[in-house]
Amino acid sequence: MSDASPIPLPRAVTEERVAELADLFRLMGDATRLRIILSCLGGPASVGEIAARSGASASLVSHHLRLLRAARLVRAERRGRQIFYSPRDEHIRCVIEDMVAHVGEPREIEEVD
Amino acid sequence: MSDASPIPLPRAVTEERVAELADLFRLMGDATRLRIILSCLGGPASVGEIAARSGASASLVSHHLRLLRAARLVRAERRGRQIFYSPRDEHIRCVIEDMVAHVGEPREIEEVD
DNA sequence: TCAACATATGAACACCTGTTCAAATATGGA
DNA sequence: TCCATATTTGAACAGGTGTTCATATGTTGA
């Protein structure tokens, strides 16, 4: 509306990366998918194991793993007739740890209104 | 591989916290909301400033800010007739930085299939 | 080859959510 | 008071999405 500032966003995050970042956050923003990620965060886990740990059906887990793999959040590795999934890199763990730290922050009193 | 790496995180994430974490990630998983967060990441910004920086209407920004405030991702502070929003704590910045680092990871070759 | 297991796929459904528009509320100054 | 600015709110629509079920694909061992 009023004054338009020339430099919109923090320089590290370009506008084209915003969509990419949002996609990744959105994928982690579903409880089932987050459980799936957590289920293989400690090391490679098969679809069956992930399904058992997360409490979701193998079919649903497979659907979600496809999205997670396409977004490069997890990697797949075949061993025999099972396929083991694991986090793509260590940053996913950091992201989760930071968010855990956030929810652990002491709750302040609302100031406005 | 099956290297026995210790399990650092999953134990800390209880089932009841999964839903809470997913809610936060889901809020950051929308491009408009992520731009809003980025717009006030550098310090308190009014709704009008955020709208100008993010390119969204004041109405839409207000709608999203309500969600972000309810989820304790941002805080609100009134100054005169404007209301300034800023990130609730520093962890949000860390989460974003980690995710930026993730997308910056070199892309490996797909192994399976 | 066959059977048994493991995972993937497609369609269909119900549900949710982001956006717009119009109107309302609130604050500060003349 | 009245007016202009700033932010909020509600309703309504369009589009997206998670889930289930049934089926298909692929792998191992006999």
C-alpha cells in the first residue's frame, strides 16, 4: 500500500527458492509424512518397517514415499525384495531439531489485544 | 548402508508432538505464508510493509498472520495504528537456514530403478 | 514354471485450504 | 465530532490433497 521497500526479502532466499522451500515444508507438514520421515531418520528402513512404525498402511506409505523421494527428502536403496529408505542428508534432521526446539520455547504472554 | 549410527532424534519426538510439529511445517509450507515470515524475519514489520514486500494483499496477509500468530510462529506488537509482526524466536530462522542448506546440497544420481 | 511376499500404482472419494471481495473495526489527527 | 489510514473479519468459491481400495508390478526361492 504505502511505501514500497526496494529489497523485499532476505538476500539468501531468492523468490524462485521460496516455492521450493515451501514445497519441502509442505511435505513435512503432514503428520503421516512426518512420521514416515521420523521412522527412517535413524537409518535405512524398509517400507514395511516404516508402515509398522508410523501406523500407516503400506500403500499409503508408498504413496508418500514417492513424494518425499521426488522432493529429495529421502533416498531409496534396494536390498533383495525390500526397498530401504533413509533421509537424503543431515539437514532434514537439523530442521526437525530446530522445530522441536521452537515448540520447547517457553510460552510468553500475548501482548497485543 | 547399515552402519550403526546412534538414533539421535526420534525418541525426543513423542507422538503428541508430531501433530504439533506437522502443523508448524504445514504453515511454513505455503509460499505466501513463507514470504510473510521472510518479510518480517529481519525485524518487526507492519502489515502494510509485509504486504508490500510479499506482494500479497493486506487482507490476505492479515488472514495468514492470524494463523502464524496462533501457532506462535510470529508475535504482534501495536505501535500507534499499525501492528508490527516479528518472528517469535530465533529457531524459525534456523529452520529456514537449514532448509536452505538442504536445497543447496549437491544432487546425487538416483540409485534405485 | 509357480507361489508368496514386498512394493508400487491408479482411480475415486471426502475433506481441507488459500484466495478474493466486501464490509467491519480500530486508531490517530484535524 | 468527522475523516483517513490500518488492520481485521466473514462468506463464498475454486482448486488441491490425503486416504482407501483394488489391482499391478517386481523379486525371491522352490
